[in-house]
Amino acid sequence: MSNYTPEEVDMLIDMLKAKLGKAASRIPEKTKEGKPILNKTEKTIRYLDHRHKFFNPTKEMLQYIIDIAEKSNLDKALLEKMKEDILTKK
């Protein structure tokens, strides 16, 4: 299992926010309880925002982030680190 620094987590958040683009400024729909309905990228960003000190992603989350990162300009060393980490996940 790899350890991710807060700076690396910030890079992931910035990459995901860039993917959202204008969609991030939209007013999210609300559930009956008044909670916003978030898409998968927004949920991932929210999770990362809360996990700066100890980011231990699941295999599914890593795969989702890697898929997005391969189409972006994310740091190649961080992308390789995530690819190596996914191989060790069960």
C-alpha cells in the first residue's frame, strides 16, 4: 500500500475539479431531506478533501481516478504510483 502525501492528494483534487469544469458551479439538485445529489466525481472530491492526512483508496476508486488521470496532465510519477498501488490491492 502506498502512502500519499497531502500535496499528491491536492493534485488529485485539482485534476478532478478541472474535469468537472463548469459543472462544478451548478446548483446541485436536492433530495427530500435537503442533501445535494452529487455525481461520482463530486463524491470523490469530497472524499479526498476529508482524507488529506491518510488517503487509502479502494481499488475501484483508484481505477476511477487513474482513468481520469490518463486523459489529463497529472504528474506522471503520481500516476505510476497509483498504478503500482492498484496492483497490490485485493
